[in-house]
Amino acid sequence: MKITINQKNLKQAINLTEKVVARNTALPILNNILLKTENGRLKLSATNLEVGITALIGVKIDEVGEVAVPARIFSDFISNITDEKITLTTKNNTLTINSEHYKTQILGFDPKDFPIIPKIKTPVIATIPAKNLKKGLLTVLDSVAVSETRPELAGVFVQIKNNQATLASTDIFRLTETVVPFKNSESVSLILPRNTITELIRISGDLSGELQIKYSDNQVSFSNDDFELVSRVVDGTFPDYKKVIPDKFLSRALIKKEELEKNIRLAGLFSSHISDIKLMCGEQNLKIVAKNSDKGEIETVVPAVLKNDPFEVSLNYHYLLDGLKNMPTDDVIIEFTGAGSPLVIRPSNDHKTVYLIMPLRS
């Protein structure tokens, strides 16, 4: 292989692919990025066997070829040079990098040992602007279970139909649902693994335009003309979470989000080892109380407009802040649905997002 390439374009392609590379002592080849000339462009590929990412960039090709190179050293080197044009040459699985100020050799691996990243050949089932996908996934990320004990909860449920996608996640203690616009030709339901979600969030911020979605059996892909992410989907059935979302409330309060967040953080300083704070809502304000025998106590008040009867509830303040940060409005609605029942948080004028928190026992 012998190609000439723009340093900034190469750096951007490496940034898209390298994060999926995890140090793997059992399979050292997974620590590499595969470089391969294909159809007049350079293709960079990386995989951890759960997620595979490829990026394509325009180059001047003098000789075709391929090589697998250690991702970390290749990324660090390319990121720290400033020469505009770089020449990449391969011989005997060694990559030579030449530019105006540098001549470097990186020892690589046989590209034949690099795992094949599956290519989904089925038609496109849906498209979505990359920025919209990122926003929707960020909204539900915090509620994804961290433990793999129940794999179906360690991911995000995605249901695409009627030109929209419903995204949902739960770790049993809280639940988030949001709806984002999609253009779809087929209806499909699947569970995306947590690692795939974090990669899509990271990458979507650097992509413009729409992503095309393909789905086949146990794999899904998100792609445009220059990029593709292929992931396995979680094998399992997501719980029927709709039954958990209350359709009625006993009391409802309208509160300024920024004021509420600030005061919850202050109260959190005095919470106990279970991160508990108490919300006590009256006719004109919401009182936030926390007490810790080792730190002290706090009582703070936020203006609120209450409908129906006063209420009080104890909650994990971290979960409360996680829900509030993804509300897209200046005001939020808090719905009390009964003792021992979930507390519901919604945007004030947006019915596409709902966040539930299970209360703590007093």
C-alpha cells in the first residue's frame, strides 16, 4: 500500500474508530485498527467483537494494500504531528509514515487475522438526523442498568414505527421514555447494548446529516456515506414498562428547573449514605430537606405551583438530578402518584419525555 492523505482527515477518521478498541490480551489483534484501500478511498476499521466501526476517507492511492496497526500508538502519533500531507506505505506488515518533518515506522500485524466486521445487506429501514439520535439516546442513557445480571435491562429498548422511535430504559429504580422523530419504511423493535449507546452518542456529535439504519436478525447498523457502526442487539425481551407509567396523578407541581436542580445539589451535600433527600410540596413552595448525623442538615425552599393536595416523598437525589438534566424546558412538572408509587417528572410543554423514580422508604 502507498497512499497520500490529509493529516486532519486521517485524525478525524481515527477519532471515530479508535474508542471502540479495548485492550484485549486474549486477542491482541483487537487492539489494532485495520487500514485498507477500498474503491479509491482508505477504510479504517476497529472492533471489540460487540461493536464494529468503519470510517472512509478520500486519499491519493499509488498502490493498494492493507495492514493492521496498534490503535494507540498510531492515534497518538497522527494526533501530535502538524504536517498537512502524510504518506503511508506498507511492507511486510510494517507501516511507514512519511511527512515533511517525520519518518516513522510502526510494526503492524497481518490484516488476515483481523476479524471480519459483518455487513448488513438488507434494505434501509429508517433514517434519522445524527444530532436527533444523540439527543434521544442521551435522554435515556442514565436509566440503563449497569449490571449485566439482566442483559435486557443493560440496554435501550428501541421501537421504530409510524415515523417515530420510542426509546426506553430502566434499571428498576428509575425509568425513562422519550420519543424522537424517525423516517421509517418498516417497523422494528430491538434492544441496543449500553456500549453501543455510548459509542453512538460519542460519534453522533461529530457527524452531520442523516444516519441510515439497517437491521437483520441479531445485528443493526447506523451509517452514512463515510461511516458505519455495526452492533449486535441484546438477546432478550424488554419488560412491559408501559404498565409502570401511571396514567393518573394525585398531585402535580410546576417548578423552575434551574432553581430545583441547584437546591437539590445543595441538599445532596447533607444526604445520608443512601443519598436520600425529602421533598415536601405545599401550596406555594417545595421544601427540600436532608439530614446527616455526621455532616449536619439543610432545609431549602423552591417556589412551586401546586394542583391538588400537598405531598411528601423521599428520593435518591442523584436519580432526581439525572432526570432533571434531560428535561428540555425551563419549567418541569412533578407528579405525585401515591405513597410507594413512582414520582413522575415531565417537561412542562413537551409530552414526548417522561421520567419515573421509585421513592425510598421512610
